[in-house]
Amino acid sequence: MAETKTVHSALVTYTSMISLLTLCPPFVILLWYTMVHADGSVLKTYEYLKQNGLEGLKNIWPMPTPTAWKIIACFGAFEAFLQLVLPGKRFEGPVSPNGNVPIYKANGLQAYAVTLITYLSLWWFGIFNPAIVYDHLGEIYSALVVGSFVFCIFLYIKGHLAPSSSDSGSSGNVIIDFYWGMELYPRIGKHFDIKVFTNCRFGMMSWAVLAVTYCIKQYELYGKVSDSMLVNTALMLVYITKFFLWESGYWCTMDIAHDRAGFYICWGCLVWVPSIYTSPGMYLVNHPVNLGTQLALSILIAGLLCIYINYDCDRQRQEFRRTNGKCTIWGKAPSKIVAQYRTTKGETKNSLLLTSGWWGLSRHFHYVPEILAAFFWTVPALFNHFLPYFYVVFLTILLFDRAKRDDDRCSSKYGKYWKMYCDKVPYRIIPGIY
């Protein structure tokens, strides 16, 4: 019976991976088409595809153009250059399952500042008009869909032929290896970390650049930027600034320290982030909403508060780890559980599990303000269409799944100590509910 359940679970996972590999690329293009050419109406796009079928999808699918490839190549090369040459403090990531310690150069905040200043300067001095990016957005997404798929094939081949560390290996299944990845920490040479580039310097940086692009395009169309667009862009940029301020903390999370570099992570960051994460602003370009000063400020303040709480959650945990628990949280000494675990080499080590402050409310409370922040930078679009809220729905599903995966991993790692932790902090995400 247990064997049957295992086989069934494996089949479900395998089928889900195949579905994501085949359905994600068309969805990215359909979202762009609906936002830009179908007035944000899912019903209009559905009716068009219903009448025209696959031929209709073929007609609306933009072909990558030389302009699109040039924009992507220039942006990617610029970010790679900044990642390599900008100064930054040395940062050691968590010890890997095979005992490797990844070394990073923490220069994300500098790269973020240089990127935005350069982009706005190019526009201000008339060297490059960011509206061109919006005008070629469909072609850019189409090129990213293809180019990033090829890049993931490169990662698969590299993982087989030239892995960067012992934290690599094959499951024996081509689809699983391609989807989940072969390597935990793939690098080109000694200093260029591929996951830092895909996740942070291309994915997150493109989010910020596109948010600014949408503002400039709306200004070009209407001669002004609506307060709804300003609220949306301001909250996104504050959130992304927070991310780069905390980037070294991100290198200790599941995305970097546990998930391998494959289609799931790398294609997602190269394609899904620039398209889906920016979609509320993409919608607002052609749908300027006048919120009024009072409502705009209320949404802005609520969003900023959520971003601050999300930041403070991470700050508390980082401070707790940095001081080995010898700090104060909310004016008191933190409560904790000293958990023992065994490494793959059979060594016994200790970890401290924080059970007070934000982390005493639920085991993943930081996801609550993150989801709410996404809602507040989307709500300026109001409620005429569902599609601008797709990112909020997707983020909720993603984080709930991530919380479960993290709990399962910690349960396997810490055993009885994790049960003690769950008894003390019984809720997974939403205090009092879940």
C-alpha cells in the first residue's frame, strides 16, 4: 500500500512537471496579449482562442526580433558585468549537504542603484527611450521563453559534464534532472555564480526596470503618470530595494541553499518574474486609474507597512543567528529551542530555532506581509478585471507550498526537536488559522 502511494505521488509530481514545462511558456504570452491587446479581459482572449484554436494562439504569439534580442543581451551583459566588477563584502553561504561553503560577493544593492541610475539617465539624456522596451514587450517575452529554455539545457549539460562542486548529481530521469536541476551551486569560472545572476541580477533587477518602464510609457501616452501607477511602482521599488538590502540573507533561503539550478528556478526567474511579477503595472499602462490623494496615500502606507514587517521578520531572524541567540527581540531575550541534527558525514551539530517575536506568531509569518504587500501594489488597478491579481494568487500558492516543503525538510532534519518547535509555534503561516 505504501509503495502504491509512493508511485502515485511520483506520477503526480512527474505529470505536474510536464504540465509546467508545456503550459508556462504559452501562459506568459497570453498574459501579455490580454494585458496589452485585449483590454485586460480574460474573456476576450478566451473567446478569441475558442473561435480560432491553435491557429489563433499562433497568430498572437510574437516572434523574437533582433531588437528584442539586443535589449535582452545588453541588459544581461550589463548585469553580469556589474555582478563581477562592483566591490562588495565577502559573504559565506550556509554549508551545503556535501560540506561545501559557497562564497559570494555582496554587491547587489550597488548593482541595483547603478542599474536604475543608468536606465533613468539614458532616458533623461535622450540616449535610449524605455518606451521601446514596452513596445517590444511581447517579442522580448517570446525571446526570453526560447532563450531561457536553451539556457536550462546548457545547465543540464553542464551538470553532467562539468559540475562546479560535489553538490550535484542525476536522479536518473532526464525530465526530473532538467526540471529540478543538476547542480546546487553552478558557476562559470570561480567567481560568476549562475543562480545569483538568474534569480537576483536578471530576475529581480528586470522587475525594477520594467516597473520604471511602465511609468515612462504611461507618461508618453497620456502626458502624466496616474496616482495608481505611482503607488504601484513606488511599492514595487521599495520591496525590491528591501530585497537587495537583504540579498545576502536570500542566499541562505530555500531558493539558493536547497533548490537546484534547473527549469523550476532559473527559467522561472528569467521569464516568469519579468512577466508575471510585473503584470499589475503592465495592466495599468493602458488603464490609468485616478485614486485620489486620500485613497492613494492609504494604499501606499498600508503597503509600506507590510513591506516593513516583512523586512523586520527577516531582520529578527538574521540578528538572532548572528548573535547566536544573544540579542533582544521586542525588548526581551528571545525564546528558542536548541535543536540537534546529523550531517551527511555523520557529525552532530546544533541549530537554534527562534520561537519569539514575529517567529513566535507562526513558523512562516513573514509570508503574510509579503502576500499583503503584493495585494496593495495590485489594488490600485481596482477590480474591473481579475488578471492583474494573478500574481497575488500565484504568490500565495507558491509561498504556501514553500512553507510546507520547508516544514517537511526541517522535520526530516531535526526530528523530535522540530516537533517540539511545532508544539510551541503551532501555526504554519496565518496565526490562529493555518
